[in-house]
Amino acid sequence: MATAHRNGAEGIRRACELLTAEAAKRAELTPSGGPGYVDLLGDELDSTGAVQDLMTTRFVPAIYERYWRPALARAVKGVTGPGMAEEVRIARLLLGLGPGDVVLDVACGPGNFTREFARAVGDSGLAVGIDASKTMLARGVTELAAAGVDNLALIRGDATQLPFQDGVFDGVCCFAALHLFADPLAALDEMRRVLGPCGRIAIMTSVRRQLTLPPLKPLIERASGMRVFESDEVVAALQERGFQNVRQRLAGLVQFVGGRLPA
């Protein structure tokens, strides 16, 4: 029992039960026989640009949680914007997490938010993190071993083609990643698909404010591979997919958006 607590075997077993039959056939534990993550991809996905390329290096995952992500977030949110601890609090509030919930963290990186979600849902709940970067997930496995949570699993997969059955999650979080996807609206479709009745979504992504000159938008997007959403674009996309009580909070060039599906 103590070994399972350290290596997350129980979380992996429970997460694999949520996979589609086709995805379950491709599932491989990496590294085999020890603490690891479930790999459903094998090959690397096509990159959307320079920002995403950085996430697959060894350097960025090593400093991501403590230095890279906080510094980058502060730069785009402004000095008065929410810090990392506040981001976690916002995500938990938008998701309304409680004991027994099953939550998906899309583009989880090394799993810093995923681990907080696992603690919030308790032993009867489950937190699943999915990311396409091998180096991010390898770092996440190291962090997970030290965290002492067993209701968590990390999976390497494609956020725009989620490998899970329909309606198996109570909440889906996607912070600091939607703007990096080649087809962000397809990713939203997938997040909607895997949510059950009363499912909640929490998103943090880019937003173009009035101070951002329109001519700069295509230049920024082409140079970075990062999409800059219009102020009402993500809100409208969630509403079109049936989400109710959609809320939006702006902080610098970042927006926090959440909504809930009907029963």
C-alpha cells in the first residue's frame, strides 16, 4: 500500500478506466515498472511555434513551476494581476471542486495545478493531467513522487483529441495553453465532450485589450505561434457549446473564463 502511495499506481489505474477502448490499447507506462506517466502518443506532435517548442526542451520544464511560469505570467498579467497561488484559487473556484470530483487538467505541464486539484477532491476523487511534452511530464513524475498524493495520474496525449470517454469528468481546467493549440475551438469541443451534466470549465488564456494595437496581433501570432483572442471570443465560444453562467475576469493581457453545463 505504501508503494502505491508513492508511485501513483492507484491513480493511473483509475485514470485508465476513463480512456476510450482505442486509447486503452495504446497506453504504455513510461518508464515501465516504476513511477511514470501513461504515454498514448509515441511520436511528437507537430509544433505550433516557438513558444510551444520551448515546452519540449529540458531546460524549461526544470524551471517551469518555480521560475518560468510565475515570471511569464507576471509579465502578461501586470504587477497588480493575480500571482500563482491566486491563479490556483481562481481555478478551484471556477471549477467548484469538492470531495469525490473527477477533474481533468489540460496541458498540465509538470502538474503543479493537477496536484492542487488532487488535494481538493480528496482520496475519493481523481485528478488527471494531460500534456504532449515528454520532458514536462517527466518533471511532473518527479514532483508527484515528492507530493504524496495517490489520486492523480499524468497522461501524454493530444488536447485536441482527448483520449477519454464522453462525460466522465466533473471539471476541466486549461490554464495558459488554449492560445498555443493549433485548433483551440476543436480543443474546446473536446473539453465539452468529456464533461458530464453540471460539468464545469476553467480557462486562462490570452486576450487582446484596447491598448493592444490591432496591426500587431497577426505579427505576434505568426512570430510566437500563440493566438491572441478577442475580448468576447472565448466567452462566446463557451456559450455556443452550452455553458451557462459564463464569467470572465481580465488581468493585463490574460483572461480567466469559467462556465457550467446544465444538469
